[in-house]
Amino acid sequence: MKNAKVRNFKLWLLAFICALLAFTPSGCNDALLMTSTGIDSLVPKAADIIRRGLADENPEIRDIAIEVVADVQLVQLMPKVQELLKDDFVPVRFAAAMAVGDTQYHPAENTVEKLLKDPDENSRIAAAYALTRLGSSDKLHILHKALASNDQTVKANAALLLGKIGDKTALEPLNELMKDKNSGHKVGFQAAEAIARLGDEQIYHKLWTMLISAYADDRTMGIRAMGALGTPKAKNALIIMLDDDILEVRLAAAEQLGRLKDTTGEPEVLDVFSKNLTVGLDKEDRERANVLTALAIGQIHTPALTKFLPRLLKDDSKRVRLAAAKAVFQGKTAN
């Protein structure tokens, strides 16, 4: 009799959980999946999504998949990334070389060496970054020289790579680049983020001007840079941005706070589901919002949020699925 009561209580509790998740058709199944076997149950699906992304016919998807591999250190997929060092598209070669450096994948060193003779300068500086991360400090000058390139994309990418590599000797040229009137919008913002990565707190005021820009894209880039700076003042600025009028800006702030081990942005991410905030958005805006939602979940990775990952892994958009796959591996690492 007692066992029957316990069993009935469990069934009632299960029904109650499903009722709470009734606002989403797959809510109950997703919750059961996450509570019964945990986030590890999603790993095979997530890995398959990333693997497919690396072989996708769309170079933008290959690019994103490479970044995911590097960001979550999926070294087992680096042999495929190594093959993409010979891809026909420059952004893919750039991302692949950067991934070799980020994962310090030494088996690709000889292939990366060949990229130093690539006809495109972006590929060459990515190769220099990778080789520097692999121990060849004599290639660092290639990145410094690229800051003076006449190509705005090359300058922005060189700033990005110098920030990622942690080269504090680059602070002065990066500051000059940011102030240079000949530097485009993207170059100035990328230089500011690189300076933030290098820990120069004097960049805070520049980043704040980005946060109060009338343009949501500027605010989003400022948020990313504030996250890179990571000081208490920067964190407080991110918390303020959780009240922004634009959903994408709020989600970007929640993601960066999560990266700084602060879950203050969790309610903003939950609102996406509980208030159906993506309903009514056009396809492109909905995709962008769902990508940012998945990225925020990956950084915050609380149980209240990770239970939505099964749904995002089944999204129609490859970009959303890749962001969700990344979140799975981030959650697995955190656990």
C-alpha cells in the first residue's frame, strides 16, 4: 500500500511538472530528458551537429562550426578542422588556423606553416597567430605589421588576434589604431575589444560610449568588450544592459555575465521561453535571438535554462543548432 502511494505521488509530481511546461509542446519531454539522464545525454546529438557543420556546403556554417570546436576544445574533431585549412573560402581558412592556435593542435603545424604563403593576408595572419600559440614567437611581428594594412578587414583581424594572444606590447599600437581616423567602424571596435582583453582598464570609458550608442549592434559589441574586460565596473555595466529595450542586447549582456560566473541574467533568458518573446519576429531576427539565447544558456548553464537545450538542438536553423551544441559542451564542462 505504501509503495502504491509513493508511486502515485511520483506520477502526480510528473504530471505537475509537465503542466508547468505546457507553454511549449516539447517542454515535458525535454524536462524528462534533462532530469533523468542529465546534459550528458545530449552530447552525442551535439557532437553530430558540430561534425555535420564542419562538412556543410555553406562556408558560413563551416566557419561557425570551427569556432565551436575551438571554443569548447573538441580536440577529437581537430583532424577535420585541419583539412579545412585548405578550404576554398578565406574566412574558413582563417577560422581553421585560429582554431589550431586556440587548441594548440600541434599535428596541424606543418599545414599551418604553408598558410604563411597564402595569397590572402587574412589567412597569413591567422597562420602567424596559430604558430605563435604553438611556440614560434618569431611570427608575432606579422600580426603587428598587419595593423598597418590598407585592408580594413586585415586590420580588424590583426587586432582580434593580438588581443586573443595576450600580447601587451600591442597596447600602444592598438590604442593608436582605435584613434586613427582612417580606421573603419569595425576596426575601432575590434581594437577596443582587444585592449579590453589585454586588461587595460582605461578602455572602460570608450566601451561605455558603445553601450549608450543609439545602435543596438554597437551596444552588443560594447557588451562583448565589457565581458572581455571583466572588471567589477564592467560587470556592473553589463547588469545595467539587462534593462535594454532590445532583446538581443539583453541576451548578449546575460551571456557575458554568465561568462563572468554571474547568473543575474538568467531571468532575461527564461523570458524568451515563458513570454514567447520570439513570436512575431521575422525569420532572421528570430534566428539571431535564438542563437543568442543558446549562447547565453551555455555560459549561465543553470538547470532552469539547460532544460531548453533539447528544443534548441532541434531548431530549423543550423546556426541555432550549432549554438545549442556549443552550450551542451559548455554545460558538460561546467558539471
